[in-house]
Amino acid sequence: MNILKSTCAALVLGTLAVSSVTPASAQPAKRPNILLIVADDLGYNDIGPFGSEISTPNLDRLANDGVRLTSHYTTPFCSPTRSILMSGTDNHLAGFGDMAELMTKDVRGKPGYEGRLNDRVVALPQVLHDAGYRTLMAGKWHLGNNEDINGRGFDRSFAQMSGGASHWGDQLGIVAFDPAKPPRADYREDGKSITLPKDFYSSDAYASKMIEYLEQTKGSGKPFFAYLAFTAPHWPLAAPEEDIRKYENRYNGGYDALTKDRLAGMKAKGLVTSDTTLYAGHSYWPKWNTLPPEQQRSEARRMAVYAAMVDRMDRQIGRVLAYLEQQGELDNTFVFFMSDNGADGNSVYDVERNREWIHGSMDNSTDNIGRPGSFIEYGPGWAQAGMTPFRMYKSFMYEGGISVPAIVWAPKLGIGKDIKRAVTHVRDMAPTFYELAGAKHPGTEYRGKPALPVTGKSMLGYLTGKQAFVHDANEAIGWELGGRKALRKGDWKIVYSNKPWGTGEWELYNLANDRAETNNLSAKNPDKLKELVAEWPKYVADNGVIEIENLAARPGYSNAGKYYEDLKLEAASKPKAAR
């Protein structure tokens, strides 16, 4: 597990300075490497380049000499986003018309709702492998608990198979099927289940394993595709105590104050205009100053742990970059960093059977938060701050659920420093990588069987300044999960969300001047509303969407009031050892 760890930990990532950019007409001496880094449930402004106070010097360096994408879209949930990333097509076609964990009997198993990356998809690593790339993966898979990852094109893989897990070596899962029995997370290396070492910490282990794979395969002469999929900062929040201490007392002012600080940071970096409208949070949630002191103390500790996780993840990214620099491979590497969806303000107690297990087995007293033996999240207040200035967070089709931070770094490959604001989408990433690699997706047939074509568009022309946009103003882009839905066309967007989060009807927003979605224009602009709603059936038909009517009966779609109920109990609880 820790091979090369001590050596690479000592490497210091120097400044990734922009040197002379390769002329647009020239080709690199060899095909570029591709390093894809995905964070899990990271908020839009949770890293320095997007306005955060959290220390992220390695991502800062990438952003300072690279491109920040301010309108990069995913889906509002983990596995649907990852299915698009691995396929280049819509999640409803690739097998994740909904989260596998949340699918109901009426949809489970139907085409596009298999709950795994289905057999119609020719996966991204498979296409690159066929094109002569060595393909490596370390981190979160979440595209089918029983899937053969190496069979989808990876040469080497170290994978946490499900949606989440403890970040420690205890190998705890996150959903209890039997309240009396702790769930166990499945980790696999090259398809074989493994037991974690006691000194395991997720971010460190994934970076170490990726470096190990790169070292072991470097003699092949092939370029690499490396998929580094962190599980940080997904709950249960946990970090080494020395990292938590770095942020101790930093968040005592609360999430309302942090929202203002983050917005100021975004304005200072030119990510938003000085007159940007701010979504101040849903009225369902309490303001910071209404929380009792002990709850405030618990909340502040949770956010400190979250910040420590982001900080440590950045340092592990630095280790991988430093290794590549030492090997002379960094300048020929196209680096893409992103989050998989908005920050998570939902509750682990949305899964009802978790309550008995967590309260009975875990120590969530304030002083133990973030340590082994605790199992905590950080709630809607901090998640909303992390999505400033947008509305809502993970699981919602508002901008806060589907807008993510994204950085592209490849100065020696013709991509200069810039902030780019046009719409890009996760389904555009596979075709971008194919163009970079000189690879070709097989189209509608692969090895004698039908295949799904890629529906995304390469971003390469946009990133290199040859094109002004990837998607023009007449193209409609749709989203749907669990009955929540949205469609964007040009600057206009319609959103449907269940009450109390939305109106229970289509809402209309002009994102050019209201990306925070504070001003519903459906009554004032009925013609524009009608125009966008008329596009919806085409999205449904093209992508095999099974529309769901009764959202109130759906599990897991943000009933985070349970978070505050349990926070009261946990903040007031005594450590297990003192009971």
C-alpha cells in the first residue's frame, strides 16, 4: 500500500510556470498523458482558486497557469455523473437513470436503470486502452458494486466500489442493512476484494497507489490515462487530528458569515461580478445565531474537519504532480480536476436504518468529531455556504446541485491561463480526451455488439481559444433524477423541484443576470417558459427518461431536517467511554 509513499512525500511541487505555449499548428512530440482528478461532494468554492480560505496550494498552482471553468455542469448525484464521465453520453442511457441506492421497484432494471455502467457503453478507459494508452485507476468507482473494473478497460485498479466509506482502515460502509451489524465497504485491487491496512487514510492511499501504478508501468513506452477519484470530502467526515487543528476555531463565526466571506473571495478572483445576486439559503434551515452554543460548537468542529479533508486531498494531488515532474512527464500531461456534484447538505439519516446503527455504535460527541469511531456529516448550512452564490446543493437541479469547480492545466499543450465562462458539461470530457489522444470511439457497434454513441462534444477547441463555445445558444441541455428536472437553453433555464424546495411547477430563470436563481420569471415571461418546456419531451425521448410524478414518496431526496434533530442529540451527548 505505501510503496513510494515516503519517497514521494518528500518531493515538493515547484511552481508550474507557463512556458512557451506550443503553437496551435504544432503537435507534441508524443501523445499527451491524461490525469483526471475527481473530488467527491466538493463545493463550488471549497478550493482556493474558486474563493475559499482552505489551503489548496497545488490546485492554486494549476489554476494560476491553467483554465478555470466557471460553468461546468455535472448531475446532482455521484454515480450518474460518473456514468456520463465514463461514457460520454447521458446517465439515463448509461445505466444510472437514478442513483442505484434510490431506485424504486417501478424503474429498477429497466433499460438505462440497471444501477451499473451497462453493457451498451464502451467505457472511456476501454477506448483509450484500445488506442494504446496504459489505463490506471485509484479511488471511488460507484458504477456497480459487483462490476469488473479492469474488464471496462483499466490495466490496474484500486477501487472503493460503493458510494462512500469510512476514510480510515476500519473499512466501514455508509449504509446499514442491519442496524445491529456495522456495514462493510468493499475495496478491490484488480478485481479482487482486499482488506485495508490499519494505517489507511483514503486520500493518502489513493495517491500512493496511483504513484505505484505509474512507476510500475512507466517502462511500457505508452502514454497514460490516470483516473484519481478521491472519496474526500464525502461524509463520514474524518481527518488526521493535526490537519483538523489547522482549522480549529476558524469556523466559530458560522455558515452565514462564511457565505459572505466566500462571496467576497469569488469577487476578488473575478469569478463573479461585484453586483452578483446571492441566494441566502432556504427558509427551512435555521440561521447560525439561532443555534444553541453547544450545537454551534459541534457544527464548527464539523466544518473544521471538512476543511482538513480538502487541505489533505490537495497535498496528495501535489504528491502525484511532483512524481510526474520528477519523471519528466508533467509537461506532457493534460490535467483535469473537478467535483462530481454540488456540496452535500443532505442527511445520512435520510436512510432511516442508519439512525439506530450510528447512535448505537458511533461516538459523535463534539470532541470526537472527525476521529476514528465518529460518523458525521456537516449539514445544509455549510453546504449552502460551499455553493455560494448558487441555490441549494447536491440532489437538486438548481445551480447549487449541478455546478462544480473545474480546472484544466496543460500549458505545454496549447492551453493558456484563462477564466472561461461558457457552458461545458461532464459528457464533453470523454470526447475531449479522445481528441487529445488521437483515439476514436467505435460509434454504434463494438466487438460485434450494439454500442451507445458519444453525445458530448470535445472542449479542446474551446480550451485552446479556437472556438468561442462548446454548446451554442440554441442547444438544449437537460437533467433529470428522481423526478427533479431542469433544462438549459442559452442563458435561460427551467427547473422543477418538489415543495418545500421549489414551487412544484416549472420555474424559469435568466442565468445571465441571476445565476443564483432568486427571481422566478415564469409568470413574467410565459412565452420563454413555453419555449423551454416544449424542449423537455425531446430530452425525455432521446435519453429514455422514465418520468416520476410522486416525489414526496421518494427516499433520499433531502429531508435534512433530520440532520438538525440528530445534531441536538449528538452535540449534547457524552463520549462513549464516559457513558
